[in-house]
Amino acid sequence: MTSTILLTFLLIGARIVVCQNATVLSATASTTSSGSTSFVTNIELSVEDLWDLYVGPVSTFSINTTVEPTPIPSSSLVPPPTLYYPPFPTGQQAPFQPKNETWKFPADFWYGVAGAAYQIEGAAKDEGRGPSIWDVLSHRATNYVVTNDTGDVADNNYYQYKEDIARIAALGIKAYSFTISWSRILPFGSGPVNEQALRHYDDLIDTCLEYNVIPQVTLYHWDLPLFLQNSYGGWLSSKIVPDFTEYARIVFTRWASKVHYWFTVNEPIVFCGFYPLPENYFKKVAIPEKQQPYVCGHNVLLSHAAAYHVGKSINRNLSISLKHNGGYKIPLTNSPADAEAVQRAWDFQESWFADPVFINGDYPSRLKSYVSTFLPAFSDEEKARINGTSDIFAHDAYTSDFIMAPDTGIEACTSNASHPLFPQCYNTTKTYANNYWAIGPAGDPGTPWLYKATDWVPAFLHYMQNTWKPRGGIAITEFGFSEPYEGLKTELVAILIDPVRSAYYREYLEAILIAVSQGVKVVGTLAWSIYDNFEWGQGYSVKFGIQVGFLGVLFFIFFLKPFHTPLSMVFADEELVR
């Protein structure tokens, strides 16, 4: 029965009709070229059916009702010894420049923490949530996630959010950025609205406001409703644009009066890069593999723009943006080839989405020369609707890279579709050209892309401001560090000492302060993450949290990391933050 429904659903393409609490595949019959007749019978699919057919059993946790917060003990708020505070500043970000006592962050500068629904909520099937593609990836695609971890329980934030918000408020954190689960609000991605999910997020937002924590909401952080992926290919189909727009309309209508800061999608460079998805688990598409990320990106831009305008039509004063990601790009050498490679890196990374949104509604030239061979050009009307659809430049900026031309040269790459670096046609490294020294200390081996390269943050911020000229300033909407090998530690006393992450946070904020003193408008930062969580393909093996969670059969408790400065100092030291 499962295979029959799967074939009907994935291959025959039956017309989908959404009713109150189930999706009906209507009966049709057609004659094939060989003369045989293909029948599709009426099949009702409930949310539970989706779980049974595509995911299977999920793990649950003993705490499955909302927990009321308890007072935060003062012993949890003790900063670490000064031994772990490095001097100001270290590294190259301000050569020969001592600390200037007049430097201050703006009074309205916000410091916050961030998390994402699938990574922290848990409660996988509870209260009507439909499955997302990540439920399938973690349950069915063997070894897609390290040690085959899942987000079934994660940090149990769905039931313990009140405790979490009380704790970050006690630490003096000003903002909490979280994501709404699309498949909680709309279990099928479209159609019936799940009122239980709306009431849950009602209370989450109200709890933030009760504790004077600024709620910041992301509409989409990679957990695409499974039904949309298996109906028409998810982000690979233009059909997603009206579905995402309607989802955005529901959410904006509900909370636009309570939430000021909104982000439509998180890091489209990354989630579009997930395509092609593993075979045998999702609807097959005919789009060539190397083209799929760019087809996804095209539909993301149209969806983002539509959601932006819907939000503004509901409340014109909202701050709505798209969250970009990437690192500062440094030419490995002074050669013209490496300089061109850097420009290609910008065009195929940040500029892919930032140029359409901030400059002219269209792709940067080097990217456009590739995608124009298979993507439809944006119409003048589409360009006008896309351009200007971000109120701040929201950027997830963790690190930096040295960029270099391919060994065979850029032209040899761009003219050869089988080249391993095609179509981007640039290469990256973390080491200097004249030796093997790295750009900075490395993060956990599970995050080979992450090095502490805070020296380059001021230059990066200047580049953002000078290139895209965001009218509302810049927000670093994720920054953080995976302390090396923390996942292997078993004693709390050892876990709490995270010297590289401590230096990362302190030097990063000092670097921002330098850029602010030089005239760059930075409006806020969000540390990734609120606590250790499900880190996608790395599962729970790498740790980014500013709190550490221990999950067991009979207990679920957090021990605060001491927020090794500057994070602790930012939240506690008036001299630094005022």
C-alpha cells in the first residue's frame, strides 16, 4: 500500500484537493501511448498518514506539556574568571590601535541569540505538525546526518520555551530570534491552518514581550513542508511562490502588531545548495543537477519579494529582510586572476541574492551569464518588485576565506561544464599563500569551513555598507563558533571552558565596535546559538551553544556556559554596551 500511494503521489501527479483535515487525491484515468489505462483512486492522506508513509516512528520526550518558568539562580549567572578574557584588541583588525574609551555601541543596538525551529523545538509530531524534508532526511536517508541523529526531541524548546526566555532575560539579552515552523502552521504546506500551532507561537511571542525580550521571527529556516517537496518539487517549482506567499500572509496577519523584525528566508545560498536532494526519498525532477540550486534561488527571490510586499501591506512599519550568509573574501595573492576570482566569489555568493534585493532587481553579471542559459529573465515588473525588498542587510557572517583562481585558470573553467569548479570557477583556502599558517584558529573538525577570522570583520562590514548601501543598516544575524572537540567532552567542568569561542566572541564584537567607530551602521547582532542544538548534517556532534544541554531519559536540564566574554560582558558590563 505504501508503494502504491507513493507512486500515485510522486509519479502520476494526481490533482490535489485540500479539505478540512486531510488531503484527497482525486480519481482519474488516462490511456498511455501503449494503450494501457492508468487509474488513480481516491486516497485521503491525513497528517498522520504523511508521518507513517514517509518518516516512520519518531522519538518523544517525557516533558510534553508547556513548562512554567522558575526563578533563575544567581549562581547560574556568574561570569568566568578574568583569566579567560584576552586583552583588547588582538589580531590584525586594528593594527597599532589601542582601545578608545569613547567608542560605544549605539543606545538602540540590540544583542540577541538565535535558534531555529527544527534545530531546537523537538515535539516532532505533536499538536498537528506535519513532516518536513528534514524529518525524512534524518530518519530515512542513512548517514545523511552524522550518527543518524534526528530533531525529534532536540532541545524540547516547544514545551520549555518559557524557561528559555526567562533565562536569556536574566542574562540581559535584548533579543531572541526564532523561526516559525511552516509545517506546524500548515501541515501540508498549504490548505488547512493548524490553530494549535498559532496558539503556541502566540504564547511564545507574548512571553518574549513579557520579559522585555525583542522577538525576531524568521519565516523559513530550511524545514520545507514535505508535502510541497513531494507534490511539485518544493523550491524547484514556481508553484511554491503562491504557497509561501499565503503562508507569509497568515503569519504576518497574526503577529505583525507584536513583532517588528522579520526575516523571510534564512541563508538561501545554503538551502538551495541542498538540491539535488537524495534520490529515492523525494519527488524526482528533470532539472539538471548543477542547475537546481539556481532554479531554487530564482523561486526564493520571487517568494521573498512577494512575502515582503504582503508584510508591508499589513504593517508598513515592519522591518522585513532576507538573511544572507557568507564570509569576507580575500584574494590569496595580488594577481589579476585571484582578483577576478574574488569577484566571482561575491557574485556566486552574497551578490546572488543581495544584488537583486538591494541594487537592481537582477542577478550580478558573472552569475547572470550562467543562469541566463536556462532560467527565464526577470521581467521589468519582477525586477521592480524584487528591488528594495530588504530594510536592513541581515547577514550570517561567521568567518572569512582566501580566494584564488582555479589551477587551470578561470577561462578554462568557465568554458568547460565538466570542470569540478564549474560554474563558480573559483577556489578557496584557509591558509596564506606564502606558508601553511591558517587564517585563524580552527573550529571543530565537524565544521571545516569555520576558522576564527575576526581580523577581517571591519573590512567585511565596510564592504557590505559600501556595496549594497542598506537603508536600515547592517545586522549580523548569526555569528558563533564551534569549540573544537567539545562534543567529545563528558564532564561539565571541561565543557564550560571554551577558550577559542570566548576569544572569538570578544574579538568579533570588538571588531564590530571598530567598524561602528569608523562610520559603519550596525544595528545589532545575534549569537548562534541559544544553546547546543541539532546542527543539520552534523547532528549533535558539534556545539555552537552559549548554553549547554544534557538530554537524558529522565531529565532535561541546561547548565549555563559562563558566556566567556565578550558575550557575558556585553550583557553585564554597562561600560561596554552603553
